[in-house]
Amino acid sequence: MFSSWKKQSNPTTDELVSVLKSKTLKEDLLPYSDSTLSVFEQSIVNKITKATKVHNETNITRTNAYLSFYNTYPEIEWALLAHLVSRNSGWNMTDLKGEWLSKLLSEKEQRNYFRLLERANWLIFQDAYPQLLLYHYSLKHNLSLYHLLPAFQVSRFMEPVWNHFSTHQDRTTLSTALIINEQHYIEKRVIHNKFFKQAVLDTLDFKVQEWLGLTQILFPYSKSKKFNRADFTGLTVHQFASLSNRIEFGKKLYVTLFSDPKRLQSIKQWADQHPHTGSRKDYWPHLFHTIRESPPGKLSLKLERCQLRKGAARVYSPPLNIAWEIIEHHPPSPEDWFTKWDDASLLHGLPSSQRENMTEDHCEALTKIELAVAAKQIIFHRQD
């Protein structure tokens, strides 16, 4: 599978791009109607709609659903990538109520950041999970059910992709297409949403988060069973607001995850053995705790080379169900992002294999944020 990435051209991908080009040139933009569905098709739509609603309740339920699906259908590699990225979204959500960011950001800023993370996480699942379940039901009934994708407002970009996968079993092209689709899907609905742009993405504080390295995506794995702590591979997001950068970043993450079979097995094993709670204690219990062990108030520096200083209490990192309440989402806008065939050319090409060890980078990022919080407290103390 990995060897196919090294080719200059993938004939099956070329074929798919041609199909997508012809599809977008057709006048096939008539509004979808479920009045033509058979009783069987409507039952499938109803089952998927219900299951999507159940599993899209919180970041925890979404993250678990991705992993459960991948465990059943490992050929859908994107599902494991989505699980791991969604884990990181959960950690970022709870950070906002954790020991450091709760001191660096106001209550309003914390909530705005959470709303952006939660909305993006919710939207991607709302669009992707019905696709995964249609694959499940297509296999179960030995039928192609991808013509039902419009019932879930999935872009017309994806129907030829899934049909192509059914024929060619090209895991890489399917994963690449899902990466492209998800990032386009949130582009207008989140990144260019007026509220999120003004409240989060255009703020100095958000740019500071990028500088501090808090936009890291970590893939935990255990090198040794003797130690109850993880090492990491992964990457750091730069220029999150750029669509092309996010797509390229997603491709790099995919290559990073699946380019090394031995490391992939270790990552997968770690994910299976560590249920997602949203707390960073999930991967580093020696450093983080779900209970606040030190009294709130003035910060004392706790870290030294990713170890606790002598006598220091662990860093507070709450589970998601303690940090944030469940919120209701309004339905996504129905427009289709796929309006020009040039977008299909993004299916071509993947970056070279990434072999970054993120453990030291993560330690550095944690140290930076602790020092930033300490500096802010010193400044405000002097002003008082």
C-alpha cells in the first residue's frame, strides 16, 4: 500500500479525477428529494441519521465511534486518522479549563475557543460518519448505496470516490479524498464563519497559541510496556486558517500514521488500551491529573524537562465531561463546496514519509505555555 505513494502517477486516481471533472460539468445541481426512495432505502437513511445523532453528541462519543468503525473496517484508514485527530481536539478542549490556559484566557475567550473546536469536530463527524455507515450497509447488503449520500448533504465529490473505492480498493485515494472533503466542508462553515473569525481566528491570542506550539497533533504510542507513559509521533499545525495548508497537513498526517507498519501497530494498540477521556492524563499520568492537586491561584513552575520538579503536584487536566457541558448544534448550511473540477486535482500526490519524534517538541510546548502563564501573572502582579 505504501509503495503506491512513491509512484509519479496512480492510474486509478487519474481515472477518478476524470470522472469528477465530467461530473461537475454536468447540470446535476437539482435539489435532492427523498420522495423517490424505496422503503428499504428510506430505512437505511433513517438508521444512519439516528446513529449519527447518537454518536455525534460529544467529542468523546465521536472519537470512540471512529475507532470502533476502524476496528471493524481497517481498510477505511481515514477512520483511524480521524480518531486520533479527534482525540487531539478533545485534549485542546479540556486544556481551556486546565491548569494553564484557564489562567491565560478569559472565560469568554475559553468559551469561544471551545465553540470553534466543538463546531469543527461536530461538523466533520456529521458529514463523514454517514459516509462510513453507507459503506457498512453497502457491504452488509451487497449493494452500492452511495447514491444515498445526498440524503445527508454530503458533497457530490464523494459519491464517485466511494464507487471508485468499491472497484479498486485504493485506500490512499479514499483517505486523501476524505481529507480534502472535510477541510472544504468546514472552510465556510467554521474558518470563514463571521463569529469564529472575529472571536478566535483573527485574534492575537490565537496566533500566540500557534507560536506556543499548542496546535500539535500527537499520535501516542508506547515503546515499552514497562513505562506507563507514551512517546509521540505527529506534526504541528501552522497557519490553521489556510485551506491549502490544512489539506496538505492532513495528507502529511496520513503518511506519518501509515508509513511505518510497526509504529502504526503500536499507535493502534495504544489507542485500544487507553479510552479517550479528553484529559491529557490519558497519555502522561506521571505529569497530568484529572483532579486539581494544587490550590488555584498563583502559579508555581512545575515542569523541568517533562518531569515534575521536586515536591510539585501534577498539572490539572480535567476530563471533557467535567470541563464542558454538552451543547446543541444548529444544522449545517446545505451548500456544496465542490463547484469546480480543479479541486479534484488535489487527489494527486502525497508528501514524503514523515518520521518526526514529537516527544521533545511536546515537552518544549508545555514548558513554553507554563512560562507564558507565569509571565502574565508577574506582569499583572506588578500592575496591581
